[in-house]
Amino acid sequence: MRNFNEFTITDAVIERVQQAENPRIREISEAVVRHLHALVREVRPTQEEWKFAIDFLTRTGQLCDDKRQEFILLSDTLGISMLVDAINHAGGEGVTETTVLGPFYVESPPERALGEDISGGMEGAPLYVSGSVSAADGTPLAGAAVDVWHSDEEGYYDVQQLDAIGGLVMRARFRTDEAGRFHFWTIKPAAYPIPHDGPVGDMLAVQGRHPWRPAHVHFMIAAPGHERLVTHIFVAGDPYLDSDAVFGVKDSLIREFVEYQPGRAPDGRQTDRPYFHLHYDFQLRREPARRA
């Protein structure tokens, strides 16, 4: 087959991918070809515009390393990450809603004991975080792994400033107690712009968009027999709740970070500074039964 034009080439490419042995690969390949060809026919790019698009994707890949994932930022800012999340985590009664993982998660974070301070001495208002993990029916989940991470008071994550601070801080893995509870100390996070000094930032600028995310604490929670939960808890009243650059805000994930004056904290610690308290009770969805 040869001599293709703008109307015949799509079917020709789809016919070629029929040779894929894996039916899922065949299905996805067909859809990618159909939609990409439809996009090109709709916007009718010039050769220069298509070259610019290839260059944009090339620069996006070149910025990816072990400290920065520009393609995740691209997926997040185009709403694709949240779309994939919505498809895979349909809402349900009695379970905590999900949101995007984000580009700053670190595999196997340091394990810390309940009640420890994970701020690493970073400047900021003290924050006491408490909560619980249970199944959808309210059964406490003891021993659940609770990964947490967040920004500092200026909006930077530890992995963005490792040379200056010397290691991982403001992140840890805790294990819930026999009643499914956890608690720890850290500092209050701030709203921050996603990295916008690369191609994703260029894209946001020409689209007339800002790069800011509302202040939040990340949680990833895992317990045997239950689906892993990836979510954030957002600071109530943050000015960017309605314009999150990655479309991750849900009403059920917004909480007051309540300010308290110096005194005895809920864990019995005596504080000589005002501090904030965040409490959230997480509920996990049970894993569906698998076919033999």
C-alpha cells in the first residue's frame, strides 16, 4: 500500500498495528493513531509548528532526571493525571477520595516512629498531624504504612534543595498503631509554584495560566487487602484552591489547619510556640476479589 493522503493514511496505519499480538497493545495503538491523526487534521499545523511540537517534547524529556520529572508535570498540568485517577478511582461512600501523586514522591522514605518530628529543623510554624486509617466499614487498620511528604514554608520540597539541606526531610513512613492511629510533628506547608523554568512553564505562560498549587500535605497509605490510597489534604482558605495548576483539589480533602497558642499539645508535648493541628481520618477501599 502506498500513495497515502490525509484521508487514507489513518486507516493504513491502523491496519499495520493489527499485527500486534497483545490485544491491549493493539487497542491502545489504534486509539492513539485515530486521535492523533484527528488532532492534526483539526488544527492543520504548519511544518514549523510540528517541528516546534517535537522540540517541546524533546526538551520535556531532556529535563527529566532523578530529581525532576517534567513529563509528570506535563501530564498533571494538562489534567491527564487527574483524568487517569478519576477513571481508576470512581468515588464511593465511606472511602477517602484520591488525587495526583505529583512529581516529588520518593520511593522507600525513611521509617519513623509515631510522634516523631520530621521537619529536620526546617524553619516554619510547627504542625501537629494526627489521624487514623480504617476500612470503609470503620474497622481500624493496624500496621498500615502511612507515607507523608510536603513542602517547606517557602514552597520547596527537600529533593529540590538537597545540596543545601543535606538529606530527606519533611517526609517519612509511619505505621499505624493497634487502633489504626498515627501522629507526628512537622512544619506547616505553603502554597508553591510547580517548577516552571522549563517547557511546562513555557506552556503555562502562553496559555495564560499560573503555576501555583494550594498548600497541602501528601499521603500515600497502604494496608493488606485494601487498595493503596494516594491523596492530599489541603489547607482551608488557600487562595489557589479553585485554580490548582494540576486540578487536584476536592472538597472532601480540604481541612482547617487549626492554630493553637503555646501550651500542652494533644500528644502531651509542652510547646512554647503557637502551632497548627491537622487531623484527618482516612478510609480505604477493599481490594476487589481476584479471579482465579
